[in-house]
Amino acid sequence: MENQFELNSSIICKLVDKVNLSNFKVCLDIGHVNAHSEESLINWIENLGNRIGYVHLHNNNGKIDEHNGLDKGSIEISSVLENLENHSPNAIWCLETCESDIEISYLILEKFIRL
């Protein structure tokens, strides 16, 4: 289940807990949180924790969902990635940027990728 326009993480936490199936996880779209939520992205990650199975990684200006490269926007990517590693270590990360931003975004991700 992917977050879209939720103002905070509580409804998604409750839903995942209510369904209570190991194969029902959250797809956390960090750009959606940045553009639409009243709750900080770090709080979303901390609150959802292991409920996060998949993450859409991109950046934006905090107003609209732009799908910019990781270096172009108001999201502090290093902090987000560190928190994802700490609170959602099994989540799969998906780079969801425009083609022109893939290379620089990959270089940012490179130091977090476990080979």
C-alpha cells in the first residue's frame, strides 16, 4: 500500500496492523510525504518501521510531487536513508527520478548500498 495524500502516518500504521499479514507492507513514497504530509518524513519512517517493504526515492520542493533527483529538493536525503537503514532495514529502495537525474542520484545512493 502506497501513501498518497495522508497528513500523517497513523492511518497507514493502523491499516497494516489490522490486516496483519506478512506480505502486506507499505510502499513509502518519500516525495508524497514531503509534498502532502503535516508529519515529518523522519517520523513517518520511525512510526512505520518494519511495516515499510518498499520505498520510492526522489526529491521535491515540498509543495508538489516533482520526482526530482535526490539532490534537487527540500528532503535531506542522507538523513532519510540513514533512518530507513535503522528502522526499515529490509525495505527495497526504488529510485523514482527522471532519467536525467538517475546518475547523480545513484552516486548519492552508492554509499548506502550493501553489496
